[in-house]
Amino acid sequence: MKTRAVIVYSVFFMLLSALLCLNMLNCGNKSTPPQYTTEINRLLIGLSDDWESICAGNGVNGHNEDFDYAVTDAKGKLLFSTREDMSLTVSAATGRFDIIRDIERDGEVLGRLIVRNPYEEIRRAADRRTAGLTGGITLIMLAVSIGYYIWLRKRIIEPFGKLEGFAEKVAAGDLETPLDMDKGNIFGAFTESFDIMREELRASRLREEAAVKSRKEMIAELSHDVRTPVASIKAMSEFLELTADNDAQKETLSAINSKADQIDKLVSNLFHATLEELEQLEVRPEELPSSELVQIVTESDHLKKVTVCEIDDCVINADRLRLTQVVGNIISNSYKYADTDITVSSFFENDCLIVEFSDKGGGVPDDEIEVITEKFRRGSNAEGKDGSGIGLYISAYLMSKMDGELVCRNNGEGFTVGLRFRLA
């Protein structure tokens, strides 16, 4: 809260309080009854001179005083009164602090003059003035308080609400929406700093994403560079194994070939394990003849386990590069976990081509079918075998990006992976 606003508000209320106190003091001074000593003496003389006329019921003539009074005879009988509620007896007049004076002539008391004490009327009038002023000041203070509350709400509470909402958006990860800058409110000095913080967080996130992408690209490049010489080593070892002269050389070359396979798998697993966010994999579906799928199966089946490959002729929506990855994962899994012949068949269903890869390896437990395509999940039949459990997960993701689907089931003898392609 700004110091100037607090000072102005405090001074205003101090002035109102001082005004109220001064008014109450003035009302207290005005509540003292006025003294009419000269007027009362003059009236007594006039009453004494006109006593016979007054007693005759002719009233008091020529005496219009500024105060109310009553005239009684010596026995207390009312002879004249300026108002009806006057005190008529000494005891009543004494109780109201009225002025009682004897009307005398030549030492004889003719009657009494009772002058009304106006203290009650003066006090009531002063009380009404005080109440009116107090009520007015209270209304002014209430109006000022309401106005001040509205000012506080507009200049402090609402801007604070915006800052709170902005902080929630930043905490939720929204770093694109800028904070409205209003340097006129109490948080104006912080508004620009908060938005600078958002910009810095956004820049930091972009740098982090760029670094992650660069790291993944580097791993992919290294994987490619490593797998190329490994493939050459494997090919040369296989050739030398065929031309070896004795069993010891063949055994050594076979071990080299086996280690080359192990290195190739480890590099491949390293590459896939870095894909924490599959959105980094670019998928571009296009019209693809189903004959391409037959060629992909043939290229991926380097152990020649596919004995039947019957795929109907049609045109599907797929990305050939990603489809090669999907088919390679499926066939590689069959090699690893089933090690039996593989049958590839197809059929049409609701404007889609279904291609199924089936083996005879016994399959997986039925309660694992639903989770086998989740990240890092492997079937119970995978115990003791190398793998990271992301092959089917990546394949299912790539199929979904190609507007297709990957479905797993047991076929009675083994395991079946079905790929659903939308027809072009």
C-alpha cells in the first residue's frame, strides 16, 4: 500500500473526528440556559402595576417576552400562562428548575411569577444537532471507506489475483502467455520482473529441448556409425567362418560373430532407450502399395523364418521408413522369444487392411496381452533374454501416427501381432 494513500486517509479521518469533537463542545456551550434578569425584573414591575386587571381575567398586556412564564395568585390559582404545560406549583417548578419570583406591592405578596427553564428544549435541540452531525460524518466515513475498498480491490486485490493466476499458469507449464503489464497498481514494479522471469524460463526450456534433441541426434548418429563397422565385422567373420580350415578357427569366428550381434543389439537398445518422447520421431504417412510391405518383410527376415507371406494387393496409408521399423521389431521379437516359423497373412475389414504375423512359440499369458505394448513391459516368457521392453511400444506408437493400429493376441499355438492399415 502506498504511503501517500495511507497518510491522506489518516488525515481525513482525523479532520472528521476533530470536527465532531468541536461540534459537541459547541453544543455543550449552547445548552446553558440564557439569563433574563433584567427582563424578569421589568415584567415583575409591570405585573404589579396591572395586577387588578390580571386578576379580572384580562391577561397580561404589553409584555411580549422571549421566555415562557405563568402568573398565579398567592393561593396558587393560575391567572395567566404563555403555554399550557407550565408548572403551576412551587414543588413542580422547583423540580424543573424554573425561576420563581414573588409579585409584590408595598411589601405585600400579590402572587408569583414562574419563568420556565428552557434547558430541556435546548438540550434536545443540541442532541438532535449532534446526532445529525454524527450520522452525517458516519455516512461520509462509510462512503469514503467503501470508495477506499473499491480502490484497494482495483489497485491491489485484482492485480494480485492476476499475479496468482499467472503463477499457476507458469507452474502448469504455460510459458507462452505474457502477463499484462500495469505499472499503475501497487504490484506494477513486479509485473515486468514476473514477465521477464517467464521469458527466461521459456528460453531455458527451449535451450533444454534443443540440448535433448541434439543429444538424441548425436546418439542416433553414433549408433549408425557404430553399427556400420559392426555389420562389416559380422559379414567378414561369417565369410571367414565358411572358409576356415579347422574347428578352432570356426569356433573363434563364431564367437566374434556372436559378439558382433550382441554389440548391434546393445547399440540398438541404447538408441531406442533415449527416445523419452516419441514426438521426436517424425512420421509422414503416404500412399504405399501393399507390395512394398511384402518387400519390407523379405528385407527384415534375414534368418528366413517367414515361410508364408500372403498380402492382398491394395494401396495403404503408411510411412515406409517407420513401417520397416515396425516390421523389423515384430520379426526380431519372434526370433528372440519364439524361434519358430513365421506366417504372414492378410484380410480386409471395414475399409482397412489387416496384416497378421503369427508364430508357434507358445504366446504369452492372457493377462499380459493388454500390457505387452506398454513402455518397458515384457512378457513372462522374456526372462533370461536380452531386451528393454520398448519394441512393441514404439511399434504401436508408430502405427497410431500412421492412422493405424497394432493389436496382439494368442493364436492357440503361439503369438500373433496384427497391423491395421487404413486403405488409401
